[in-house]
Amino acid sequence: MLIGLWIRDVVLIEALDLSIGPGLTALTGETGAGKSIILDALGLATGARADAGLVRRGAAQAMASAVFAPSVDHPVWDLLEEKGLSYARDEDLVLRRSLSADGRSRAFVNDQATGVGVLKELGAVLLEVHGQHETVGLLDASTHRPMLDAFGGLDPQTAALANQWRGWRAARQRVDELREAVNRSAAETEELALRLSELDRLDPREGEETALAEARAVLGAAEKALADIASARDAFDGQSARVASAMRALERARERAIAAGAALDGAAVKRLTQASEAMDRVLIEAGEAEAAVDAAAEAFEFEPDRLEKTEERLFDLRGLARKLGVSVEELPLLRARFAERLRAVESSEDDLKAAEAELKGARDAYMAAAAALTAARRAAGERLAQAVMTELAPLKLDKARFRVAVEPLPEDRAGPTGVDRVAFEIATNPGAPFGDLGAIASGGELARFALALKASLAGRGGGPQPLMIFDEVDQGVGGAVADAVGLRLKRLAADAQVLVVTHSPQVAARAEAHWRIAKAGEGERLRTAVEVLGPADREEEIARMLAGAQITDAARAAARALMHA
């Protein structure tokens, strides 16, 4: 539903932030007060046609933002997915559009730049407008079949038919593939066999390229590590002998010093003794280090030819993948596909006959189910026509006739929803032929007819309901007819969010929320203001609508009676 509307510099509205609740909201005010500006701003945000005349005089641009809180199963989320726009089903959806004084537009969805056309598509599933100048949604014949199915409780039957349609389509695709296999040339069969033999010889496995690449990296690292260890081992060669030679030289020097009469505790002998002992430690630690290096070399499990074999395997896999125009990871799937196609060629005649029999069975099952759905739709169409006819008379459309046309489509236009073209048709006068809804000349009549149809469909399921806007649906009517309009709007608002622009006190009295639109200021400072009315102010506004400028106590009493009716 719509939960907020933010308007900046649209016609006479400088700045306005509206919070909108569920149920029925009435917009009232004097003629020319600017009630239509609210709808113009909402239309701007939802992609309706707009021109620079909407920009408030003196402003650089007009801007409107509509904040929706769709249910998690609302079709708008699928549309956002289709358009590649990011969203979160548990967050609000904000449609925003700016219009500059030179007529240029910018559109945004959740602050993501997009086209005005996308706003229009989103708006088409979020709201319907029924008014004096346009009726959006109902005039689109593509919406009539889903409405009829929802009214008749036929959605499960339609879903089952869609499954049969998919089965028929799959069977038809299977026959087409087999016919292609039958007609495939011997040369292509030979090519298939050759390619399959290459794949069989190589025997590619799922995930093999990644595993081989990882193994190659490990083996390459091991080879380099062993080379480094070998370098370290070579460095040891000869070093121990030189250290031992140095130690013996030191020992001889010590002995000569002692023989020459040097004291054992003298500085020279002590230093030579310390140097000899240090050399001894070096020899011991060098031996230990050499042993550790040898142990490290033995710890590496490296087979010299394993790296070469791994690289050869990768080379072969990638070469065949390039040859066949696929990735290495796709080779196992391609192998299975080639094998299936080759089997299909080899046994294509028998398979084709069996597939054609399956196709006929799937087609017959679909057509039988489609015929049953057609009959159910026609029965539901009669019930819907009766329900709408019952609603028309109280709405001053007693001379109009309504019917649901369910016409067969040719088999080549069959689809997941059946073989029917569903259209709502109306004849506005006795003896006049039935025609599409756009044939209704009066915008007020069309809006009231939309109300009659929506009232007949209310509570019949069909998924989340859009916001419904009725613009002066009560034009030219009063008394009992206006009361009937208000009653049906109230009933409709039990399952949907409804906005109504009205001059009728009977309609306004039925609303849960009431906004009064008025002009304030003069000349260049003239502005449109919106006041959300409380109970007392509502009574005063409805009394004004009843009595005019001079509000009497009798008018207030009548207003109270309407509000509590």
C-alpha cells in the first residue's frame, strides 16, 4: 500500500509530506482548491505523462516521491528483479521523479537512477486510477482474464493448466530435437562420434581443472623448495671440513703456546681454548643442521614426473576445451550431451515415434483441461455479469448492460493460461451493441462502472490488491446514488487501500481518513494546503459540503448522522 507522498514545488504546492493509512481516504475541498494536484503529484512519481506546467512558478523543478510498503508476495518485487534493480522485500519501496522547468525528467527507484518507463511499469502494478479523464488498469484487456479467474476461484485450475502447458511444450521440444536428429547428416553423426571419442579418451571430470591447477601450484612449490634445500645442502659440503681444519690449527697454536712456556691461565692460552671450544660447538651444530636439512628433503613427497604429468593433463583439457569452444568445466556436460545426441541419432526413428505419441497425449490432455477451464470461465463470467449488473442500478447505470466475453483462440496461440481471450464488454443503452469499456463516453460513468466491477470482485482473492484511486466518481449524482457510491467504496476498502476525490458528503462520511484541500494566500503567494481532519473538523467539512458557505446546526446534525450511518 501507499504509506507516504512527498511533494515539492508541484503547481501550487510548495512542500507537502503526507502519511497515508489503510482503508478509505477522502479528499474534499472547494472546486479549484487543488485536489487534482495531489493526484498529479502521485502520477508524476509513478511515471504518468507530465509536462513543465506541473512545476510551481518560480521553482527550478518539481519533485514527487511515493513511498509504498508492498506485501512480500506482491508482483512488484518480481518486476524489480526483472529490471535489475536492488530491493529488499522487508523494506519500503520509494518511487521518485523530478521534473525541471524545461520539461526534462529524472526517475529513481530506491535512489537508483532509472527510466520514466520503469516508473510507469511499477506504477501499473501498484495502483489503479479511475476518474474523469482516465481509467488505468481496467481498460487494459490483459487484466480481465486474471480478474475473472480470481472471481471464479479458478487460480488453482489455471495453475494446473500451466503445468500441463509446460509438459506439452517440453514434449513438443523433444519431438523437434528428435526430428532434427533424424534429419542430421551422416557427416554430422561422424563428427559427433569423433568429438565424443576425444572426450571419452580424455575422460574429463567435474571440478578437475581446479584440482589440477591447485596440484600444479603445490608441486611447483615443492620442486622449488627442494631446489632451495639442495642449495643449502651444497653449501654445507666442505664447510664442516674447513671448520675442523680451523679447529685443529687452533689446537696446534695452543699446544705451541704452552710449549713455549705460556701459562695455562694466561690470556693467550685462554683465548685459544675458548676459540677451539667455539669451533667444536660450531661443528656439532653444523652437523645437526645438515641432518635437519636432509630430513626436510626426505619429508617432501615429490615425484619429478608428477608435475610434468599434471601440466600435460591441464594442457590437454584446455586444448580440447578451446577446440570445442567451451570451458574446461563444461567438458563433462558436453560429453554427456554429445553422447545423448549420438544415441538420439542412432535410435532416432523409434524415439521419434514414441515422442510423437507422448506429444499427442500431452496435447490432448492440455486441450481437455483447457476446454474445462473455458467452460468454468464462461460460468464464472455469467456469475460476474450478474454480480456487476446488480451493482449498476444503484450507481445510476441501470440502463447499462455488462457481459464477459470468453472467446476461443486458435491452437497456435494456446498458452499457460489457456486458449481463451477474456474481455469485459458493456452496452450503455438498451439496443446498443456491446463494446469495450473505452466506449463509455462519460468519465464519471466509467469510474462508477469500475467501482461496480471492483465491488463485485472484492474479497475474491487474486493476490495483493493495488491502491485504487477514484477521482470524482460521484460527479453528477447525489442522494441515494452518492450514498451507494460511498457504501461500495467503503466495502472495497475492507480489502484494499482506496483514495477518493469527492464532492459528495455521503462519500466523504464513509472514509476512515479525511483530507481537506484548500487554497491559501493571494497572488504570487497563492498556495494549496492539505489539512488532515479530526472528527470535529470532519463534521464541519461534511456540513459545509451539505449546506454550502452558510453552515447551519441542521447541516452539522445531518453531517453527524452521515458519519455514524
